[in-house]
Amino acid sequence: MNLANKLTIFRIILVPIILIIPFFNIEGDLWGVPITFILIDIIFIIASLTDKLDGYIARSRNQITTFGKFLDPIADKILVIVAMLILLEAGKIPAWIPAIVVIREFIVSGYRLVAVEKNGKVIAANVWGKIKTCTQMLGIILAFIDLNNFGSIFTGNLDGIEFGINLATTLLLSISVIATVFSGINYLKGCKELFKNEV
């Protein structure tokens, strides 16, 4: 197994650690941000960096494999969905954000599985998928340290750093949802060719 794939597996291993942290009920905060969220955020950042690193290593060393193409997007999905569910449980983001993400992932995963079965090809992420992943991860990183909930900028009660962080969080997560929808539509277009003469 090459280094890029090892990093992808490492990213998956970090997910259960993120899930376990809230069970410890760590008290205290740093600048108003709960220590629990700070720890989760640090691990999430490390996991996100491995996503960029494994892709760079795979391309620069010509180590792009079918296993990597298959596992890398799965690792991203698991990491992002788990982080969003934690934020949802904490009331930091509305339910429609992870709902749209999960619906898209079911559609794309199904499409990819059928594509592998029919054509023997693993479908790599398109440009909309890459935008989605990047904005999701940045938005989630900020959401964990945001003292306010998604969209609080529209209440008019924020100023200074709080306003800036919430503005960035809201914009990034909003862009990620738009990219998620367009990415899903792009895959659905591919379904026409995939299921031709079968519907």
C-alpha cells in the first residue's frame, strides 16, 4: 500500500476519535469556544490536511490507484457528515445542510457503484465535487469555533470578529450546499448515458 492510501486510511481512523471526544464531557472553554469543539476542530483540520496531502502525493509520485479513487471520496464523506452531525446536534447548523449533503452522497455513491459494475471504471470527483469538499471543510472548521449559529449575521446583533467569523462560516457552508447540488446534478446527467435503453 502506498503512502497516499495510508493517509486516506489514517483520515478514516480519525473519525471515531472525533465521535468519542464529546463523551468525555470536557469542561472549560477558550475565548468562549468549548474545549471539546477545539479538540474536534484540531483533529478535523489534521484530517482535512491529509485529504490535500494524499492527493498531492498520489499525483506527484504517480501513485494514483483505483483503490485510492474509491476510498478517498468515501473518507471525505464520512469525515464531513460526522462533523456536520455533531454541529447539528449542538444547534450550530440547520438540518437542511447535512440533509442535502447526505442525499447527494447517496445519489453519487449509487451512480459510482453502477458505473463500476457496468464499465469497470471508478468515477473520480468532478470540479463541483472538489469545490464542495473544499468549502465544506473550511466552513466546518470555522463553524466549530464560531460563537454563533449559522446565519446569525442576519440578526444584526453581531460585530467585530464574531461578525467576520459568522459571515465566513455562513458563506462557505452556503457555497458548499450550492456546489453539492450542482455536483449531484452533474452526476445525474451521467445517469442518462449509464441507464440508456434500460428505463
